[in-house]
Amino acid sequence: MLIPRQKTPGLTLPTLDHGPFDLSAETAERGTVICFYRGLHCPICATYLKEFEKKVAAFAERGVNCIAVSSDGEERARAMAEKIEAKELRFGYDLPLSVAKEWGLYISTSRGKTSIGIEEPALFAEPGLFLVTPEQTLYYGSVQTMPFVRPHFAELVAALDFAIPNNYPARGEYTGAV
């Protein structure tokens, strides 16, 4: 389990059109939002990533970089980027499932073709949303077992509008006896 204020696992991936992504080399003033998505086969992911694309500039105004990541290969990642008409959002691909597990993501098995007629991969990661500080510590995290009911990007932007001027710390850091 990832713990707020503690270092996250590493994350190094190829991206579509933006060169290699290395979380440890990110230079945004306040960190990076990493949105792990299920893959091209997921229609809910497409809708979610369209909303993420719309908020990239708002995150950037607050000193935060953004990336969407899946275990899909380059071809499927590009198809998703085209499907959502991505202009600003970086897409990382070829996420090893062993790394997905390090991030606490749930792994699912294929059920064949989805409602939109695209074959699910044999194994893939379920969604997760993280805000990682420039020091590569966890500030915010949410993982899901299902594609439904995801955190809203507008709410995360609004949370930053409170957290930044109030120097609000990452919460959930206590790991002692209860």
C-alpha cells in the first residue's frame, strides 16, 4: 500500500509524441497527476480521459503536470489518444503489470469483447489516480476495483486551489498502532 508523504514506486514509460516519461525527472513545481486507465477497450476510460484532457491546462496553471497511463501497447494507446482528440494530455503506454501492482492497482482478467466491440487484453490494470509531489512522494491517491465512479478532475483542481495557499499536507500518513 502506498503511504502519503512517502516515496512512490518509480515510473518510467514510453509516451506518444513526448519522449520517455520518468517520474523521477518530472520538473513541475507542484508535481504530477498520473491517471492509470484500463485501456482502449474501456468506453468509460475514454469519457474519463476526455475530461482529463479538458483539465490539463488548469493543472498546468497550478504547477502540475499530467499523464495518462495504461498497459496497452503503442498502437492501442494512440487509438485512445485519437479517440479522445488529445492535444495536451501525455499518454504513457506499455505499463508492466508488475509496476501496476507496485502502485497498488488491481489487475483484472479478460472477459472477451467489451460493449464497444474491442477485445480486452488477457490481463490489465484497473483505474488509479495519483498526485505525486516533485520529491516523488504521494500527495493524493485513489485506486478502484471497477471502472465506475471515478474521482472528478474538476474537484482535484479545486482541491489544489485550497491546498496550495493553505500549505495543506498530504493526509493518511500515519502507520503506527491503532
